[in-house]
Amino acid sequence: MSNLSADSDLRRSRVVQEKNPPAAAAAAVGSTRVLVAIALAAVMLPISVTGPGVALAEMSGALHASAASTQWVLNAYNVAFTAFMLAAGSAADLFGRRRIFLSGVVVFSLASLVAGTAPSILLVDVARFVQGVGAAAVLTSGSSQLAHTFSGAARARAFGIFGAAVGFGLAMGPLISGLLVGAASWHAVFLVNVVLGAVVVCLARPMSESRNPGARRIDLPGVLTFTAALMLLALGFVEGPSKGWTGAATLGSFAGSAVFLLAFVVVELRSSEPMFDLSLLRRPTFVAIIWQPVSIVFAFAALLVYLPPYFQGAGGAGSTESGAMLLPLTLPVFILPLFSGALVKRLSVRLLLAIGPAVLAVALLLMTLTDPVSSRTGLYACLLLAGIGIGLAFSVMDNAAVSVVPPERSGMASGMFNTLRVAGETIGVACVAGLLLTSTRQQLSASGGSGSGTMADDVVQGRMDSVRDAGGSDLVDRAVHGLQHGWNVVYVVLACVALAGAVAIFTMVRDRDMDGSGAV
């Protein structure tokens, strides 16, 4: 859409509003309802990423499940969520964003019902995979529907609220799930999504339909090859820490991913209607924008998952205290996106996108000077700084992703952006787990502790009793030292990823490209 036609549409819209105030008021109410529905869904999805971990211990005991099968309660959702994101975005462009959004919410809710009432861990794992597919449909169609419904400053505010909802879900997922488990049982962590899903469907039913008028079919070869590549990549990172990074299964997953990714490129270059226009990768702004979430969520998701057990194990904090210790990190992620409109007026989108990961990188490097035992004040200051960096990025990055392409291609842009967002979460959590386990295992082995592999799992998850039983307080001290060393390595790695994202955004993005015209 050209700037001229956009101005013309805006003038016509103002004329209609002046001639028919009741219709304009009704449209405003409808837009608010759309925003509330999509924001509620945006809270529901990330809670399902971070929350179920709290229920794993009770769930595994109730279902008599092994540690490996229980771990797939988390992995199955993340892998499906990651792998089907781009396919869901293409489906939204073709079949309609409203239709895909409502279908995704229904699938997500029904899968939650199955997971919450399943009599076996295998059925829970399968339901979680289906739940991830529904989540991919909800997230991609929801964000592209916002791009269709709002424009200008209203769009910036809408995506600010959307970013705050995502941040709230990620940040508060463990706390909310802990309250549900304490008040009821592990079943409630999944069953609450059934209630929330019903509310979202009721709110979203009057939503207007939108689609890409030029889309005529799903690029099935592209969907299959890209989905297979992402699934194998995610599987490689998920299995690497437990089966070895040089093991046949891990290397085979990575090799298979590379083969399918190459096949995807070949298929897309030959397709008359590609799922993803590879020519966009020649445009620096687009490349930088879709890679932006990796530099942020790679660190954020890993910190949310592994800092609480670190506080409990090395710092001696209780479960409630460890959750409270994360508030300096999580509150800015929830609050700052609410002020995205004001932030954009004072700073350009490019600067906000670059400042966010740069601030995060500084905070992570400063965290190498702290520990949860002797430097609580310094730790809280670093977490607050990291939260500010993440919150600044969250406030604008969703809007930026759909503003660099024409509105009719917003589903594709949203799918690619959110694919990399969730892939960053999955890979970040897996990589951090591998670094922490490797460092702690090496320290315990050097100390002569027997069963260092199992013991390292206990240390990383904050369970020090078994370590103390095996070797007393001296072995605990060595294990904590190894864990702290591992965290220092993690902080540096995450800081490098964030800094690379900041540099890429600052040098590659041009403000004039983010006008929604697609003239990148």
C-alpha cells in the first residue's frame, strides 16, 4: 500500500466518522474488544511455556513417570510451537486471520483439557504437542490481526499492550502456576486454559475477517521442509544436554535440519507463490527485525527457567523467596510496553530496538560480579537493568515486525518473527541447561564425587540434599562453585548474543522502512 493511498484511506475514514459518529463509536468498541481478546490470548500462551515446569514434580509422582518422559511436557510444546509458526502465518494470510485465530484458541483449549485430565504421561506429552500447534496459530494470526485493525499511533499502543501481555505471561507464569498447584493440583495448571480459552472465543467471535487477497494456496512443500528443519533443529538442542552434543542422535538432528533447510530454500526459489519471499533477505531492515527477538528472548527465557533453582540451591532461598527475587527482572517487562506510544514519540523505533539488547548485554556482564549469597543488592540492580532492556525491546518489536511489509503480508511477517522468537526461547533454555550441567558435572567429577551426572542434575535444579548426603558440606561447596562458574559463562554468552543483536539493529535498520508500505 502506498503512502498516498494510506493518506486517502485515512481521510475517508475521518469523513465517515464525522458523518456517522455512532458507527465510529461502535468501531472503536469493536477494536477494543479485539485488543482485549488478543491480549488475553497473549497472556495465556507464554504461561504455558514457563508455568508447567512448576507442576512437573507433582505430575511425575501422580502419573508414575520417568524423568525423561516428564521433561517432554515442556519440550513437546516448545518444539511444536516453534516448528508450526510460519505455517500458521501463511494459513492466516490465506484462510483469514479471524478464522485461524479462533481455530487455534479452540485447539489450544481442547488440548489443555486433555493434558489436564490425562491418565498417563504419554497422553500429556501428545496433548502438549497439539497445544503447541494451536499456540502457533493463535500468536501469528493474533498479531497480524492487530496490524490489520489498528494503524499509526493506535497500532503502536495496541502492540505495546500486546508486548506487555506476552511479558506478563512469561514473567508471571511460574508464580501463577505455583499458586494453582498449591490451591488445587497440577491439573489446574492446564485446566485454567480451558476457561481462559472460552473467554477469548466469546470476545473474538465478532472480530472482522482479514486475509491476503493475493494468496491462493498454501505452499505445502515449503511448509513441510521448513517445519521439518525447525523441528529437527529444536530436537537437537533439546536432546543435546542429555544425549551428548557429539552423540549420533544430536548430530543427526542437526544434519537433518541443515538438509531440510537447504531443501526449503530450493523449493521457495522455484515456487510461484512461496510461503516466504526469500528476496526479502536482501533487505537489511527486514533481516535485522526478524532476528531481533532472538537477541532478547534467548536470555530472558533461560533466566526465567534456571535462576529460581539457582537462587534456591546456591543462595539457599525458599521457593516463594526465589520467585520474589525475579520481580526486578519481570516487572519492567510488563510495565514498559504500556508506555510504548510515549517512548516512540521521544525515541525512534530503531533506537528503542537497539537500546534494549544493549542494556541487557551490560546487565548480563555486570551479573558476573554478583552471586545470590553475598551480593543481593547488586544482583537486584543487575536484574532490574536487564528487565529494563528487555521491556524496552518488548514495547516495540512486535509492531516493527509487521511494519516492514505490506499489510496483506503481515501474517507471513508475524509467522517468521514469532518463529524466531519461540525458537530463541527453546534454544536458549537448552543451551543454558547444557552449559550449567557441563560445568557442574566437571566440578563434581574433579572433586571425586560418585554419580556426578545425576548429582549435577540435582544441583542445577536447586536440590542440594542429595549432594550433601553423598559428600557433606565440602562437596556442596564445590558443587555451588561449579554452578556459579557455569552461570558466569552463561552470562557472557547471553551478553554476546544480546550485543550482536543491538549492533545489527543499529547498523542495518532504517526508520523510513518501518511505515508498513513494504518498500524496504
